[in-house]
Amino acid sequence: MFVVVGKRGEEIISALDGYNAHFLWNNAFEETEMFVSFTIGLNAIRRKGGFDACFLLPGDMPAVEPDVLKNLMREMEAGGWDVVFPSTGTKRLHPPLIHARLFDALIAYPGEDGLRGAFRELNAKIGYVVTQNAGCKLDVDTPEDYERVQRYLEKKHTREDGA
């Protein structure tokens, strides 16, 4: 797992202590868009080598289910897509799964309109997996969002435990 950090990076690194994570710094996080952090991570993945694809999972989305990731991998393999997104059926969600054949072109892309612009410019073949998983829609940008995600996860774990 590659984790790009910026603001409050030391706290994130501390919170992930014990996980098999490679931490990368975006020291210009205040002046740059998320695409820069993405390319920092993608560069590290490309240098490490041996990967067929990567997920772009923003750190503020802690409730994405492993089954969603598995379904995206199956769809990429079956459909030969460049990118596979979870979807509501009408809207793209996160995290996309991006095939390694796009890594070099994405790293070289100047960043205009972020990934959406890059995929458009590259004429990427995009596939979708329709999901009802709420975790693909939940992000944590405010204290209220954090409370909402906490409630969702607690309720989910209660259902899984059979209580």
C-alpha cells in the first residue's frame, strides 16, 4: 500500500503504524490539486514495479468494502478495461481501479481537469460495476461527515455480528 500524505501527515503515518504501507510526501499539498498527490503515488508504484493495476482510494473514504474492490478487479480482468469505476448506475464513485498500461501516460499528463481530463484525453476504455455499497459514497470532510461514517460502520458491524 502506498499512502501519499501532506497536511497532518505525521498523524496519518502514526495512525497506520503496523500496516505494510509506504509513505510518500506531497510537500506542496497546499498549492496543488489532488492529481499531484495521485501522480506521486503512481510514480512510486511504477518504480516498484510488478503491479497490473492500482486503486485510487482517497484517505477520507474509510468505508469502502473489500467486496467492491474484488468486483472491480473481476470486471477489469473480464472486460479488458483501462479503468473500472464503482457506480450507482448513473454516477461514478470511488475508488477507480486503473490499469498499469495507463501509468506512464497519467504521470506525464499535465493535470488539467484531473483524472477526468486525463481519461478523456487518453480515450481510456472505462468500465463500471454498479454497487449499492454506501461506503463508495461516504467521505469525511467535516465533523458531521465523520459522525455519519462512524454510525454507518457501527451499524454495519452490528449487522455482521448478528446482534
